[in-house]
Amino acid sequence: MNEVLDQDLEQSVRVMAQAARQAAGAIANASAEQRSRALHAAAKYIRQHAKGIAEANGSDLSAAEKSGMSHAMLDRLHLNDERIEAMARGVDVVAHLPDPLGRTLWETTRPNGMRIARISVPLGVIGIIYESRPNVTADAAALCLRAGNAAILRGGSESRRSSAAILACFRQALKETGLPGAAVEVLPTADRRAVGIMLGLSGLIDVIVPRGGKGLIDRVQRESRIPVLAHLDGLCHTYVDGAADPDMARKIVLNAKMRRTGVCGATETLLIDRACAAMLLPAIAGDLIAAGCELRGDEAARKIDARIAPASDADWDTEYLDAILSIAVVDGVEGALAHIARHGSHHTEAIVTEDAATAERFLQGVDAAILLVNASTQFADGGEFGMGAEIGIATGKLHARGPVGAEQLTSYKYIVRGTGQTRP
């Protein structure tokens, strides 16, 4: 019986992937204007159906609360009116982006007269596997369509009602603009075996983008027979230098940690220069504690402020996604660089300083996808970068790095124009 069920599930996922493959050709050949119209229509329907999306999300939240989901994960799941409008606005922004397809990325004319150009093209069918955050359904669908791709989405079971309501808006928009509905598919099952089936569909799915916890990423990278564009841990640091403006440092650290603790750009570790720690750390700690943040620190930090609990070795490597912050006192920018090299996840790192040379040393010395000077790590977001939305923050070094927007969901091909040349 289980074997029959397995075969049925595999056949269902394969049929969906085949439909997406066929739809990908139509989306790739659609004009930029037609793809933009489809996205504007999707944003329109998200606004029109905001009440229904909120009701579906309420059902997801109720079930998640009963299951014991953490406060941080509930926050990621929650769609209020403001977040639904922000989702629609992000889709509109993506629709207005310059067309990422057909761009000439490089060209040359060879001595024999042949003209060679590298031209941007869609990736094809993109499989996106994510957890909790239902707004990823809209972000992923919008970015894939803008870049001429079809998408197969597999969201977490905890957000399935919300994702289905959002998908319905895109389906309605695709139909209205004469594009195939199969261009955006959501796997209609919470069965974890469906993920394994997706990962084996080489030839039907071109790229897999996982967005979630370390367990999900590890599984996808281990099992996939398809290239993976990975979004790994957001173990982000903010380093407060001895030359930092004190008021600026306090505002940035509080925002970087507490604006939204459950996002991947939240600061998880504060590094503070020994040169200013005694003067500045008590004020920063007081701001954080007043906002409800638990502090864990090394011996030097605890000697300065007794409100800071001892940090364990594991704290320096933990992405809390919660109102918890680890604090280490370091010896200047070199100490900060050494700590980040040992414990960072190559995601997002920030420095607060008024010293230009120190800032430049930090920028040159840290290996991360996103680096900020005198700004909160919470800006690690494609929308804040002007991309409208993002599928995730890629922390690898191949194909794309940092926020993955429409432009990053393209590949390229070489076009050679000759006048009868033959190779000697």
C-alpha cells in the first residue's frame, strides 16, 4: 500500500514539474510588458483578497500556536494588514524593475570579424523550498516570473493555507494576462517525501533554492541532483568600534537586534571594542534589556555589566532568531575580524565607527555577502536594496551572492554572428 502511495506522490510531483517545464517556455518568450502586467494584476488581487489572505493566515497561526511554535517563528508566519500591503507593494516594485532578460552582458568583435555577445536568459524551472514565511510565496512567484522562469514552490505545512490564498491571486493574474497558470505551482502536500522527489527531478527542474533552517539546507545540499542556490544561517554580527558615535551605536544595535528578531538579518552577536566597552556597553545593554532582550556575554562583558549572563561556547555559533544576544569584548577591529572569521556565516556583518580607515579595514577583511558601515543589519533585505523582493540571501560564491532578486535568477548564453568564417 505504501509503495502505491509513493508512486502516486512521485507521479503527481513529476506531472507538476512537466507542466512547469512547458509553462517556462511560454514565460521566457512573453514580452517584458506582458510579464509586468501579470505582476501588477497579482498585486491588485492580493489587495482585493487581503481579507481572505488574513483569514487563511489566522487559521495557520491558530494551528501553529496549538503546536507550540515559538514566538519568533509565529512572527515570521504572521501576515497582518501592513505586511499584506507590503507584499503587494513588493510585487508592484518587481513589475517595475528593468527587464533582466535579453541584456547584453559583454560583447566583442574578433579579429576575423565574428561578433560575440553574452546575453541574459532565464534559468528555466526553479524549485523553491521554504519554511514558515508565507510572504515568500509572493516574493518567489514575482521574481521568477519577472525573470522569465516558472516556479515550483514547496512552503512549510504551517503556512499552507496562507500560501494557497496568495497562489490563487497569482493564478488569477496569469489567466487575466494570457499566461499559463502552471508557471507558478505550489506542491499541494505537506508530505516531506515530496521534497525528496523534487530534488531528483534533474532535467525538469533547473535550480533548487532552499530557504529555511540548517536542517533543511543540509538535507537539500546532501540529496539534490540539481544545482542548489543556498541561503544559509544568518549569524550576523555588529561591531561597535572605539571610534563609534555613542548615540548612533545605541540606535543601530537596538534596531539590528530587536526590530524583528526572527529575520535572517537580525544581529545575533554584538562585538564591542575594549577601548569603549566600559563607557558604552552599560547603555547599550540597558536599551536592549528594556526592549525585552536576554543578554549573554564573555567574562569581560560581564565584568562591565552584571546584568549580562554567562555565554556558553555554543552561543557564539547560534542563530537565535529570538530576543537573545551574545556579547563579546574584542581588541579593536582586528579582534572583531578574528571573531567573525571563526563564528560568522558569511551572511551580513556591520561596523559602527567614525574612523574611515577602520571601516575600510573591516570591509576588506570580512568575507560576507553583505557588509554595512554605520547601518543596521536589518537592511539585509532585497526590498531594501531596491529589488522589490528577494528569494533569500545567498551566502555562497557561485552564480549569485547576497539578496537573490530577479536579475540573479537569470543565466546567459553566447550569441556569435559571422559572415561565413571557417576555423583554420
